[in-house]
Amino acid sequence: MTTVAVIGAGPAGLMAAEILGAAGLTVTVLDRMPSVARKFLIAGRGGLNLTHSEPLENLKARYGAAGTRLSPLLEAFPPQALIDWAEGLGQPTFIGTSGRVFPKSLKASPLLRAWLARLKAHGVAIKTRHDWRGWSENGQLLFAHAGTTSQVKADATILALGGASWPRLGSNGAWVELLAKHGVPITPLRPANCGFTAAWSEPFRTRFEGQPLKSIALTFDGRTVRGEAMVTRTGLEGGAIYALSAALRDAIAGQGAATLEIDLRPDMSLAELGRKLDRPRAGETLANFLRKAINLAPVGINLLREGHGLHLAATAEQIKSLPIKLTGTQSIDRAISTAGGIALDALDGDLMLRDLPNVYAVGEMLDWEAPTGGYLLQATFATAVAAAKAIIRKSKQSTPQ
């Protein structure tokens, strides 16, 4: 019987283990943390956005340059398959107003409990506190555990070790060095879906840290995104920012800074906004005038001052085109996800490493990135399913008839 070691007990590793176990293979999941799926559980505190309901062709486009390579995997395990899987675990789903798909419980913990029970029923063994350290001279997997080094023999191995964001939850990127020693080409890991730094004035930073900018539009490099952002002590973060984070990150890396354009009133045309502002101020302060005329909150009014400085006239043009200079990218350990990883060309069509036979890699370890909105988990699961099914096919081919 084929034995499979799955290294990493996040969503990719657990999904691969479930499919392998259901097919009757002997599966052991090993993870360096004391419990499984820690980042998955943290993500669930915000509602657990499983996938997105948009048409599959639109969804595939969210993966940018990696979309072509991921396309057949997403077709083989599309959003509806992920929804069916969750509902099969007793977790009904719903589609939010933004098209995102969530479990009705809006939590990860009920789903994870049902999932672990299913894995147990399939005979999947889970071993925690096993820190992968590469391979021994005879090709066995090496793990640091309980102060000693142990070896694990497996016919096939699935690496599901994640990226390098939020390392305290398990994914620390230590696998990069281990695979690089074996000649595996790896694109440097970088923060994705991250916040950015801005040179706020001290009064703005002190007063408005933690306040949201609601119903705004952000534009960079010809692309506009509607949504919300959050003022942080060091800059900006939030859903609308994350959607532009790849382009902003790359621009800052190449040029040292990037100027983000903010439309504080995207629901108003320039002409309509001009009409609302074209009335006597009657001695009102600028803050009171903008609050009454266009319902602009104090955080937005003061952001105008940050962006336009001495040139602030609070015209319609300035409100609809507020430049904010971003000076840096949030550190990778605080990013929601990571870009970079194992080069897709280093993998065959089954996600097996070309230079390491019977070793597969899935999930965030691979060199793809996507915005938040369910796209991260969708591709993570789809890659895990593809690798697991490839191992099952090979197992059947090698089994005497």
C-alpha cells in the first residue's frame, strides 16, 4: 500500500490528506506546531471567506501571471466543488453582497472539527511538533521532535508548508533554504495582501490611527478599486489596499515610493460634487463645511490635509483625486499572504518537483498570488486536490492487477 507523508497541517495539507485517505492510502500529516490549521482558524475569525461566486473565467484572471498554469487545476476543483465540500461537512454556505462565499456559521472552528473527524475516519494520522529538516542520506524525511531527530519513510511526499506571513501561526518560510539546497528554483518570498507605510504627520497619526475610510475608491497604475481602507499608525491597510498591493509593492521596490490616488466620494460625479461645494461658507470652518456639504468624516477631512498640504482648497477635484505617497511595504510577517515561492516551471503538471521524484508541493508555497476575496483558499485547495489525485493515479498504476 502506498504511504504518503503530508508535511504541513494547514488547509492545503489537510485537503490533500483527506483525498488520499479516502482513496485508501496510508497517510501521515506532520506539522511543527502543537496544533493544526492555526492560520486557518485565525482567518475564520473574520468570517472565513472560502471562495468567490463570480464566473470561473473571471476568477481565474485574479491570479495574474500564474492564472494560465492554475487554470486547469481551478477547472478541476472550481468554487462549486469547494462549496459542496464544506456543505458535506455540515457547514452550509451563503453568498455575501460582494459575491464572496462564507459558511453560515461565519467561523472556521465548526468546519475544522468536522474535517478532523472525517480525517480520523479515513485513518489519517496527524503528528504535531514535528519540524521538517529535509532528507537523510538514504532519502528519508528528517524531523526534529522532542529534542531528537526522527526519520520517516514515505513512497510520496506532499509539501504544504505555506508561505512566510504570520510565522507565529506556523508558516515561517524555513523550507526555502531546504529546497534551495536541492536546486529547486525559488522566487524570493514577498508580502502580499499587505499594508503600506506613509509619512503621516504626528497629529494625524495620533488622532486617526485605527479609523476607517469608508466607501472610497483607490486608483493606481490605471486600476481603480472600490472599498474601504484603514488608517494605521504607520500608513494604510484594508481590503481596497490589498487589491492593489501587488502593483504598489512592485512599484515601491523599483522606485522607492508609489503615489496612490484616493477618491473620497466615488458615488458623486465631479460636477455633482462641485455643485454641493459651491455655496457660501458663512464663516464656517473647513471641517464643518465639508461635513455638512458632503458628509465627509473628520478622518477624510484631515487626510485631505495630509495629501494636499498647503495647497488644500477642498475643491471637487482635490476630493476626488487625493494623492497619498506610500513609502514602504508592510513586513512579510504581518502580511495576509505571500508572493513568490517555488517557481511553477519547477513542477510538472501534477505539481511534482521535477528534480525531486515523488515530492509534490501545494498551496502558498508555490509562486502565485491573488487578492483576498476567497481566491487564496480556492487555489490552495485546488492545488492540494491536484497533487493528491496524481498520487492516487500513480498508486493505482503501480499496484499489480
